[in-house]
Amino acid sequence: MKKLRQFASLVLTVAMAISLCACGGAKKAETKKLKVGISWSEDNLDTAKDDYCNAVIKAGGEPVYLKQFKTEEEAAAALKDLDALVMTGGEDIDPSYYHEDKDPLLETTNEARDVSDYALINAAIKADIPTLCTCRGMQFLNIICGGTLYQDFPSKVESDIIHRDPNHKVFVYHDITVDGDNIVADAFGGAGTYEVNSWHHQAVDKLGDHLKVVAKSADGIIEAVVKDDNTYFMGLQFHPEALIVEDGKDAYLPFYQNLLKAAETKKQK
């Protein structure tokens, strides 16, 4: 009986050891989530309520809120710890960045954010990090590439399309036409006409260098661009993160999933 108890104890010990090894192996096999930087703004302090953060999480990534940058060197150092980048929407951009005087219809600008975003986008271009630029982000990308903006396109472009709620309370919606054979079309699932949300009164006027227009609204406003001399760099005038999180439209989740796929591909090279 004593020997039987000793044998049973030995079996239990071995089983526990195997179990611990299996657990340890499982932990080692866990894949670390790709880190996606989210550009700094005062609006993104409450991460629990932020659509960009939640879209990254839903796509399987780890959101990382970036600090305010004052130099491109600071931004470049931060990007070394990231796998992808999202440039967010927000205030108007000071027209001095594209050598124009302020239009009377220009709205609120943010000098600190202009400096930070300018440094970050430049650093991202040079690092060739997979990047998604949304609304203001796309507009600043265009400026950095040598383009200009309509400081208030509704006063410059005749259109029957409403691009922003007059009361500035909710998104409005309209169709855009997407060209084929590009990373924006890939996220949509192919070329065609798609409904997007809209909240902006500034838009691309003169197109910057190395940017290719891949989507427009019916009134000619540029709705999406890709940077053809970078591996994965897109600009969207609309807000897929809000469509994903607020409206529950997972059809727009590939904009974030594909960003992560591009980051994983680069990481494996």
C-alpha cells in the first residue's frame, strides 16, 4: 500500500510538471500584438471613449497614444517602438504651412498640434511605417507632399452634397467612387461606389507630389489618396474608425486590419 501511494504521488508530480511546462510553452507561443501609434491631440485623452483606440483593438492591435512632438527627431525616435501609425482628424491647419494667407472662413487652428503632426508625418514617411491618415491627417499629408487645401471648400466648390452637419453635431453621409488596384480599394473590397461619413469643410485643392487620387465624391472632392513612393501610406477624408465603432459597420474594419497586415509583413522582412 505504501509503495502504491508513493507511485501515485510520483505520477501526480510528473503530471503537474507536464502541465506547468505546457502552460509555460503556451505563454511563450503567444504572439505579441502589433503596436499602432495614435497621433497626439487634446481630444484623445479619454482612451475608453476614443474611436481610434477602439478600432485598433477590434482589429487586433495594441493602441499607443503618442505624446506631443516638437521636432522630427522626437517623432522618429517614438516610431522605432511602433509597427504602424494612425493620424487622426481635428482642427483646421494653419495655411502658412502651404504659403497662403488665412481665409476669413478659416476655423480654429492649433499651433501645437500643427507642429506635432508635421513632425510625425515627415518622420513616418522617412521610416516608411505603414500609416493611415484620416481627415485632417490626409490634409496634412497633402501639404507635406507640396499640395494645398481649400480653406473652406463649400464656398469655393459648387455642390449639392452636404459634407458637414450645419450644426456640427452628427456625421453626414454621402457616396464616393473608389478606383481599383490600390490599398484603399483593397480595404473596401474592390472598386465601386460606397457610402462614407463626413465631417469637414477643408479638402485637398492642389494635389501633392507622389500622391495618387483613388476616390472622389460626385462633386469632385478628393476622398482618398495613396502615397505611391511609400510601401503602405493612405489618406482618407472620411472616418472609418467612427463607422466601425459607433455604427458597428465591420465592413470598414479592413482599413485597420489591413494596416496591421502591412505592419506584420514589414516586421517579417
